[in-house]
Amino acid sequence: MFNNFLLAVQVVFFVVGAYQVVLSFFGWYRKRERITHKPTKSFALLVAAHNEEAVVGALVDNLLKMDYPRELYDVFVICDNCTDGTADVVRKYPGVHACERTNPNERGKGYAIEWMLAKLWKHPRQYDAIVMFDADNLVATNFLQYMNEDLCNGYRVIQGYLDTKNPHDSWVSAANGINYWFCNRLWQMPRYNLGLSNFLGGTGMCFETKLLKEMGWGATSLVEDLEFTIRCIQRDIYPKFNYDARVYDEKPITFRASSRQRLRWMQGHFDVTRRYMLPLLWQGIKERSLVKIDAAMYVFNAYNFLIGFLLTATLWFDLMLPGEPHFDSIYSVAPAWLAIPISVYIYLQVPLSMLLEKVNWKVYFRLLTFPIFFFTWWPITFYAFFTQNNKTWSHTQHTRVLRLEEVQGKQM
């Protein structure tokens, strides 16, 4: 009886996995973004910063050199509950706004954004769109040109391409980079090519001001980007992925720092899944909307990963026990013509995404340690499930300063 139940569960998750495999095929190609509109849209660039005096100056300097008319954008740095010199660094740049916020009871990026938007709505100058970055980012100088293009073409929410500015620092930062390249090419790009909704990534995000005023921010979970994405999709507003608008994010270089960051992500993901997944799925079924059904499946990935871990652990443990019979595995009962190609392709997806993204050849050596990073997601996900009610924001410290020229030079 239990064997049949276990096999039935495996079939369900095999179908979910097969769906993503089929979807990834549509990420093998891409259409280049074209810029046809002159700069007309005005932007408020928001930088979320908590104790970032070491790195925020590099980003502000970068943003002031954007290849976009300077009179069409302003920079606002949210110095959120800072106890260092972040605000002092920002004030050294003429025309850049250092907006200091102190609220120890409401910590986290989501609360800081909500506070900043309320101030912006009362600002003497109003903007066509709001763009959000993290303090440790670097941004391609043509980023606003692409945002202007998408806004002129009618898009209301846009996500730029998230890259890693320090993939060569350690095996951990390299693994994060590999994860980014995989998600950009085989998760985001297929959805864009098929007309499905893309998903926000926490930075490099652009929002039409009118939309933000209509909806309000309201995303204060540990994964405010995913939460706001789902709220948009529920309202038939589908975020768009712009492959050519690049943002370079600094990733942790130590395993401990990376584990804390990933734990926060998974805690927030479980929280958002619990609140939004079933209503979104039901809405998609009622409306016969593949976009919303796909989004619900995307949100379900936290449980997909957790249950996949439990299934795998159960099957491995069963195989180590003496005697017969053992539990059936979906891959042992599925036809070889189906199970083998899917299994092989799953393992090849990561190097394939790196090949499609034309990653520096040196990073391929990090594929040897990437499985370690991947498998550590399992205990993190398991622990996150039981601590998903945690709302404490864990800050990732940044101490190394890189400039845009260095990052682009290394990638070349």
C-alpha cells in the first residue's frame, strides 16, 4: 500500500519536473532586444541599503554615469536602520538623495521600499517609473535605455538580467553565478519566449509609477519580489524579462553567508506559497489561464524541492536496508525511452545553460563543486519549512569594492 502511495507521489512530481524540462527547450534561443524609442521616460532610482558604506559609493558612482539623459532620472538611497556611514558616503555625491529611515520594529527591504514610495508620492517631482537596486549591485550603463524602451512598448513591470559580479571569488560565489545563468536562460527566457509571466528577482526591477500607486507596494515578506510578482499576475499584469538590461549582483563568498541568505529565501518562499499558491491556481483554472497556472507551479517549487528531497532520502534509505522487496522508483518503472533522456537532460541543463550564456571557460571547472552547493539546498529547504514563520531579515555583509569596468572586463 505504502509503495503504491509513494509511487503515485513520484508520478505527480515527475510530471511537474517533466513540464519544466519541456519548458526549458524554449530557452535555447533568444530574440535580441531592440532600442527604437528616444529617451522620454523619467526614473526614480531607488537603492536599498543597510550598513553598506563599503560598497554603496561604487553603485552611486555607476548610476551617475548611466548612458541616459541625467535630467531624466534621480537617485534615492534608502539608508535603512543604518549604524555606519552609509548616509555620509551618499551625501558626498551632489544631487543624490540620502533618505534615512529608522524603524527597528519593521526591518527588511520590503518595509523600506514601502516607506520610500510613500515619501516619493509626496516629492515635488513625479516620475514615470521606479527602478530598484540593491546597494551591492553594479548596473550596465544602457540599463535605463532598455527600461525606457519597454515602458514605451506598454510593459508595466520589467525585470532586468541578473548576473553575478564576483563569480571568481570562491566556489560558493561561482555556484551562485551558475545558478543565475541557469535560471536566466532556462527558467526566465522560456517564459518570455512563450508569452508567460516572468518573475522579479529582487533587484534590477522597473515599475510603472501609475501601477505602483494603484496597487501599493504591500510586499513585506522575506521574498518581496516573488510576493509582488504574484500580486501582479493576479491582476493580469505580467512582468517582462529584459535579457539585455544587465545588473551585476554581489554574491556571498563563504558557505555560511550563502546558507543564511538561502535560508531567508526559502523561508519567504514557503510563506508566499502558503498564502498565494492555491488561490492563484484556482484562479488560473477558472479563467483557463495557462499564465496563472504556470505561475502557481513556479510558486510551488519550494514544496517541490522539499518533497523531492524527502522522496529521494526515503528511496536511498530503503536501498540501504537488507532484504527485498524495495520501494519502486519512478525511473525504474517508467519506459527507458522516457526516463533515460529526461535523466540525462536534467544533468546536462546546467552546463548547457552556461554554454548558451557563453560563460568564461574558467568557471566550467566550478562544475566539480557545484553538486555540493546544490545538495546543500536540501537541508536548508527542510529547515526553512519548519521556520517559515520567521520574519527576521538576515543582512549579507559586503566588504569588497568592484567597479563596473572590472566586472565587464573579467567577463570578457
